[in-house]
Amino acid sequence: MTPNATGVDAVIDAVTAVLLIVGALMSLGAAIGLLRFPDLMSRMHAATKPQVLGLFLVLAAIGLQLREWWVWPVLLVAWIFQLLTVPVSAHMVGRAGYRTKHLHPELLSADELEAVVLRAAGERAAEKAQEAGPDAPHSRNGGHPGGITGDSRPKGNGGASS
Amino acid sequence: MSRRRISFRTELPLLVWLVVVWGALWRDFSPGNLVFGALIAVIVARIFYLPPVELSGRFNVLRAIPFVVVFLGKVVAASFQVMYLAIFRGPSVTNAVVAVPLRSHSDLMVTATGHVISLIPGSLVVEVDRSTSTLYIHGLNVRNDSDTAKLRREVQDTEASLIRIMGTRAEMDALQAEGWPATRGVSS
């Protein structure tokens, strides 16, 4: 950290260079994956994993170069938020992609979700047919308590009530 | 707004995190700034209604540190694996969607497992069924049944490690009863 120690400076610069290059390679890997993978969900793998590591390496390089202690907490918080948000967005895209059939079934060696989704869809269709009223469409996204739409189930433990 | 009171102790990790974010964003960790941040954290946590996160009240640091190290290693491995598959396998990669039932029914544990699983090699959460606490995982490069079994075991190992770090007593006991030795390492 002493400014006149040129040896240390050179080492830090070298480490920074390596970090930046590997981080950029990770982004390149993600881009190649986006181009080459056959369907949406494989592409989500490419869009999430190398990019998280790439960001980590680039942030580490920034931290090394700025040499101020206060950048480290900022960089750490930025990376943790990345860790927290990337799986969620990948999950939402993957979920929507699966439901809208943006996948190649012939490339799946096993699919244990298909039957569940079909069953849930069947139950929902049956419900809709039962209601058979003009207000049927709005139940399309409504809570289907026991089914696969588990995230729309009301929280049982929050005691949320008026 | 009625809300079940959660104890200060279970809320403390959230408040500490909010204060750390506050300090980091202001780039100022002086006591005055932190006290003000803590004040705002308490106000935010009191006013804004969110379902309370049910922490179990225990957190095993000795198990958390090796878990974090292994996790970071796996993130690196995941990146290189995806890169390798992208370049050398590309369009012909074979995948699978696998249902993995979890032991725990706590939202926090299912969420944490899903997050970790999404960041380690070859798996991505497609769907969560809260009522049965089942994760539907999309596995990259899963070619046959033995790969499927491996993926399923990896997810359940991850959940086991997380339970050992911050699961409730009941979950720990269930884990023990299942025959997972407590001394088992975090890696699969």
C-alpha cells in the first residue's frame, strides 16, 4: 500500500490485469453460450453463472486499483445483491419460458415437471368449466391453493389480515 | 395492520444488514452515520409491511465459513463448466427437468437452497411448489438417469448443509434421524 514500493505496485497491477482479463473472458463465455445453446433454459445457465463470477473478478480488480478501504464494502454489497437477484430473475425467466413452451422437449433426457403442469392446467380448466360464468376469465391467474402456482398462495404465517 | 410481533433477536440480522448497506452506500462507517442508519433501519423494518422472515434463531458460523468457501469454488467451477459446454457442446447439449423434494418446509430454507442451487454448476430452478416444498430443477448436460440422480443428490446435500448452518432444531433432528452424520463435510 505504500506508494513508493514499485515492486508491490507492479504485482498489484499484474493481478488486476489477470482479474480483468479473466472477468472479460467470463462475459465472453456467457455471450458464446447465449449464441450456441439451443433453448431458453440452457441460455439462462449461460446468462447467470459466468456473469456472476465475471462481475466478481472485475469488482475485485476495481478494489485493487482504487486502494481505498471504503470501496470494498460498496463492491461487496454490489456483488451480494447480484448473488441475490440473479437466481430470482433466472427463475422467473425460466418459469415463464417453460410455461410458454420455449424449450425443445427432444433435448430433455427427463422432464418431471411436465405431468405436474399438465395436471394443474387440467384442474384449472375444470374449475373454469365449473364456474362457466362471465367472470370466469379473471380466475385465470387467481390463487389455486394446492396446485403448482404455489407462489400465489397467501402466506399462512404472516397473519396478514385487515 | 396487524402483524405478529417478531422478537428483536430474530430481526437483528436484517437490521445489521440494512446498517451495513447504509454505511457502504454513504462510504462512511463513522459511529454517527451508523447510529443514524440504525435508526432508519428500525423505522423501515417497522413501517414497511413484509411477511416476517422466519429465522430459526441459530446460526453455525463454524459450518458457514467452509460452506461459503466451497460455494465460491463451485461458482468458479460452474462458470468454467458453462463456458466449456458453450464452446464444445453448444447446440447438442442435453438437459433435464428434475423434481427434487426438500426436507424443510420453511420458506427461508427453500429460498436459500434455490439460490445456492442456481449458482452452482449445472442447475437452475424452474419451478417451486411451496405446498409440497418441491424444487423443479433444470439441469444442464444431464444425459441419463445417473446424472439425474447425481443432480438430485447434490441439491439435497446443499439443503442438508444449509440446515446444518441455520436450520431449526426440528430440521436438524430430522437430518440426524435420516442418517446424515453430523460430522459430514459440506462438499458432496
